[in-house]
Amino acid sequence: MKYLIIGNFRSGTWYLHDKLVKDYNLISFNEIFYGNQYDVNDRLEEYSKTENCIAKIFPVQFVSKDDNILSICSKFCKVADKIIYTQRINTKEQVVSYAVASLQNDSLYSTPWLKDRNVYEDKLSDETLDKAFKRLEKNDQFIQKLFDIFPGKVYTLEKDFEFEPYPNKYEYNGNWQLPYEFKMLGENNA
């Protein structure tokens, strides 16, 4: 069985990934587009030929024109036996979490995405939060399109996973206003 997790950053993809790897003894391709150290067609071929595996897709990690990003993601979806999506209800918390992890990723600290990362003590600027929102928004747009074409099981962080916030969770106390909440997968556009 080939599993494919498609989600936005900070929506529980690693929690789900690690659980499935453990439960089903899966071979992991991790974040298939992360780092661009692999040729995407080679990764697709390798994923296609591997049984009992799992990969994660964050569409915006594949740097290309929008149509090409959707095309490449679609190729992985066509090969997958089971497509799983993750999402998060609280978009503002997602933006804050992503902004903090992104800032830490720019530092020398090597694991900003994980629960053992350093505690972030600085204040977040509106500019940093706007930038984080725009990247998450772009990824969300791809995810919505992929879901329309390749529906699958949807897990929502706040509803479907055990609530275990990282001990180093950043508490945002600023006044930045979220432009809008991301639409939940499968919701009607009306």
C-alpha cells in the first residue's frame, strides 16, 4: 500500500506520518519535495516502484510554475493507493506556529520543526506573519485543487489527533489580524 499525505505546514502531518510508519511498518520518503536534492521524476519512479511506503507532499516545496506544481503533485496522487489530507481549524495558530518555525529555520538551529526546538522568545512582526500567511495560503490553494481532483480521507488536527502541544509552544500576544480562515476541505464554496 502506497500512502500519500498532503497537508499544509503545521497541520499534524508528521504526527500522522510517524503513526502510520509505526503501525504499518512503512518505508518513508519523508517530505518528497524537501530540499530539492532529488530529481522529482526519480523520486516519482522510486515511489511508484516501492511497496508499503509513505510520502508527504507540501506542494509549495516543489519550486516551479503553478501548473507544473499541480501536474507533479497529481502524478504522485495517481500512483498512491491511499491519499490522506491534513488540515487545521485554527488558521491563526497555524500561521504563528509556521512563522516561528520558519524564523528558527533561518538560524543555525537544525530542527526548528520539531518539539525539541529552542523556545522562541522574540516578538513576531506583522510582516513576518503576513509572509507566513501568504506561503500557507499558496499551499492551501494547491491542496484545495488536489482535493477536488483526488479526494481522500481528511484528518483535522484539533479533532482527530491527540492534543499534545509542544512544550515549547510560542504564545502570540500581538495584534496581527488574520486575513481569513482557510476553508476546510470538502466544504461547499457557497
